[in-house]
Amino acid sequence: MAERRTKGHCGDDDAACKFAADQAASNAVVQSVRDLVRLATNTSDADAYALAVYRCGVRAIAEPDSGDRALLSFAQWARIEPGNVIPWLYLANDAEQRHDQSTSEAALYRAARSQYSDPHWDQILELLSSDAVVGHPPAIERSLVVTLIGIRAALPLANQANLLRHCSADALREPNRAQTCGDLAATLIQHGHTAIDAAVGVAIVRKVGGTSPRLAALQDEGDALRWQMSQVQTSAEDMHLLSCDSLRRFRGESAERAQYGEAGQLRRALAASGVTTQQAAERWRVANRERMRLQDKGTSPPN
């Protein structure tokens, strides 16, 4: 921005001006990353650490000679936030890529003993209601909102395939593994922040099998959240943020999601709907069976 104030917007296709502006932007990004890494490594703030890991790239964290990124590690994130499933998943996936099976298994065990699952995505949404966004002219405010939505959408998803392998049919033959996997499913469904957590939790419940009331209740809760997710409708106006009213409404919804998480927001909406957990779960299963039937016939399900 300083470069543009000095030289304008590089009109008339001024190559030298564009190069200087791009270089200024690149330098600003480098410094921004350094500041974020410094903030993450000098505090015990889990939000800052998670966003620094995402910004530097989850693959690059474990690479040698990666500059500022070498200051970050999945193990340190897990030490900062031992009760969160997510850093243990990254630690397990990193160990898996290095063919370190014992470390991977130990990390997955710790994931199963965690109390919640929070990727810290929703802290981006919290910015939508901050002073950094609110109060600007509408055009600038919309631009900031769209940028923040894009940043959140680009945040990576922890690979949960290892969780499903950890709770596979073969693995469940081991003593106590079914109990461990049931505990993990409960954490994802009841204390996960995203709809994906609920879906993976239900998949684990199905792998564990059995007819215990606890597992049946977990599956109902997970399927009910997925049904509520299917009911979320966003109008074209909301999608394009064309009006001040829709922008304010979107900011309000984002603030609620930042406070309660995506899954918490879905629970609140389900409670307000008057539909019981069991009713919502059954509606999801009926709709899912219909989707499967149409897929088998080669027909696309209706939106």
C-alpha cells in the first residue's frame, strides 16, 4: 500500500512499477509470516500457534532448513494444547510419513484421550466482527470480508484417515481398542467444532459396531448434526454480500460460529427448530438412503 501511495496503481502497464509493487507486497508477506511465527513461539496461545502452522504450511513444518518455519512443530502444538485432537492428528500423520509407526500409534492414542477437537478455523471468522473490519466504507468492508472468507476456506483439513485405520475392523480385535475408539467418537461428535468431526465420529461408531445405548446415542447425535447441516440454506444475496443488511447478518452468524464452533451453531439451530435429535437423525438416514438409491440408479439426487 505504501508503494501504491508513492507510485499510484501502475497505470499504462508500467512493468517497472508493477515489479516494485509486487516486491513490496512480497516483502510485507515475509515480514508478516515472521511476526506470526514470533507471536506463536513466544506465547502459549493455541490460536496463534495453529494459524502459524497453517500459514507456514503443514508439510513444511517438519522439513529441515525451512527458516522461521523450523521454529514450529506439531509436538509443540500438542504440548500447548494436549486436550485437542487436531495437533495429535498432525503429529500422527507426520510420523506416518516418516514410517515411524510407534510414534504414530502413540499420537493417535493421545488423540483418543483428548477432550475436544478444534482446528481453530473459526478464529478467522471472529475477525469479521472486529474493529479491523467494522466501520469501513461498505465496498472496503465487503472486500475484507471476502478476503477473510477466502483465507478460512484455504485452511487445511487434518488428515483423519489414520483415525479410521486406528479404529479399523482389524485394529478393533485388540483388547480395549473398541473402548478407546468409542471414546474418540464421543469426543468428535460431542466436543468437535466442525461438522466434519461429527461425520468422522459416526464413521468410527459404525466401525466399532455393537448395540450399546451409548453408541446408538452417539450415532443419533452425529446424524442429527449432519441433518441440520443439510438444512442450512444461504441465499444468493448472502453469498454475494450485496447489501448492508446481509453483510450485518453474515457478521452476526460468523460471530456466533466463532463463539460456539460450527457444530455448536448447528446444535443451537437444531434446538431452536423443535425437531428432536432422534427425529433429525432418522430424517438424515432416510435422505441418505434415498441418495444411495439414486446413485445406484445413476440418477442425481435433487438439491
